[in-house]
Amino acid sequence: MKLGIAVVYLVREGNERLLDLHLESIRRHTGVPYVIYASANRLAAGMQATLRRRPEVRALDLPATALRTSEEHAWYLEQLIAAALDDGVTHVAVFHVDSFPVRPGWAQETAEALSERRPFAAAVRDTRCDDKPFTAFMLMQGKFLRERRPHFLLDGGERRSAAYRKYRRRFPHHPDSGVGFGLLAYREDLEWLRLERSNRGEDHAHFGSIYGDTVFHLGAAAWRRKDFPGSRGPTGLLDLRARLAPMLGHALPGRARRALKGWMSRAVPALDIEAKYAVNEAAFEAVRQRLLADPDAYLAHLRSG
């Protein structure tokens, strides 16, 4: 097994200890030859230097982009994977800067569970409202990537397709990085190995997650606002209010439009988004501090209760 690990290092300053923990956990638990293919275009200079000092890291000088959020992540990630494939890897893993394996044997065991009919494994963030492959952890066969060239995001035609509408109804999700793999598997009737949240202990339902007793993910370390699918309210109804109502409203006569607007307001009450962000930020920081104070003890708590 020749493993390439692709990571887009988008993380805010003040997370130097988290970066060290991420790198050390990969080194400690990975028992096969590997190279980390790293994008550090917007990483602070000090953390860039940390990456470039590590012999297992190949920091690539990639073309910059004005894209942000999921589009930026996918832009860099697909270039990293292409570089790994060019180097002849047999498998590619994807992590975030705030995710890493928690036990030895993770790479071999996950790879052995894959097959031609089941070509990749991925974390699943939330089976209720984000039931798709999640890039906090993925492991993919190199052969599958070379032959199928899947993308992490959907283009406009794919988003408008009947197949995607059916897929989204069956698997409610947030259409960020990873959705392209989910739609491909759905369309072509492929299986994929799902690593669902397996916490036995927790401080929060999202921050500080263990997936498949294999990978830890702190959650939202790269984002200024600590948001995640489901954190603002019921996803389906919010989508209905945010997307469907304006479209229907323009097509309906005044009385029907006013009735629709009133029903939407009652069905999905106005949400104090800024207050929710503040609550999320406090929860994130509490989990982060417990993790960094004693990583081994905290990970044992999350895994075993």
C-alpha cells in the first residue's frame, strides 16, 4: 500500500498546537508508507514553516484562487489528489487540519474493506441532515480515482439533474465538498463504506466527533463562524423557506403570496443566527481546550465514555 494523504491547510492563527497534533497523530498511527500532499496557500507563515520542516509533507505551490468556503477547499483538494496519483499512490486519504486517525491500523483496515464495488470510505457528518461523504475523512482507491475522476462538488448541470433531485430527497445533505462522490455512487449503484459518528462520550453533538472509532474531527476549526448542518434549525424547512418560497412567491397572486409567507413564518420561526453562532463558538472552544490540554485522555473519553 502506497498512501497519499491530501490536506488543504486552511486554519486560523492560534491553532499551531492543533496543527502539531494533527501531524503527530497521522505519524503515530499510520503504519504504511505515506506522503502528505499539502496546500498551504493561505496558511500563516509560522505554520507553513512547520509543514515544510516535516519530511513526510510535500507542500505544493498551487495556483491561488479567489474562491472561498467549499469551492476553495475543493479547488485545492483536487489538485493535491492529482499530484498524489501522478506519484503512483495506491490509495488516497483526505483529512481536514482538525481531523486525524485515533488508532493504529486505520489505513490498512479501511483499505482492506474496499473493493471494486465499494471503492471509497468516508465519514458521515449527520445521518439526519447531512447524509453524504464528508471530507473530514475519506479513503479512496487510486484505481477508482484514475478511472472515474470524481469531483467533490457538483456543476450546474448536475445540480439541476433529475438524478440529483432524487438523491437529495433520499439522502438529505448540505451540498458542500463530498457531494460529488455521493451522487456518483448513487447514480452508478456503487457502495461506499460509511463511518458514522461513534462517540461513547461527548461534550457536544458535533464538535469533537469520532467516526467509525477510527477518526477524530474537532469541527469548524477553519471557519470564523462555527456553523454546521442542522445548527440553524430543521434543514428541510429552512431550505423550503430560503429557496422555495421566493420562487413561488413571484409566481403567485398577491393573496396567495401573503398566505404562503405567513405559513412559512409560522412553520419556521425567525432564528437568532448571531446568538446561535455565539453558542457554537463557546461550545467549540470548550472542546478545543479539553482536547489540547490532554489529547490522549480526551480522545479516550470520546471513544470509550
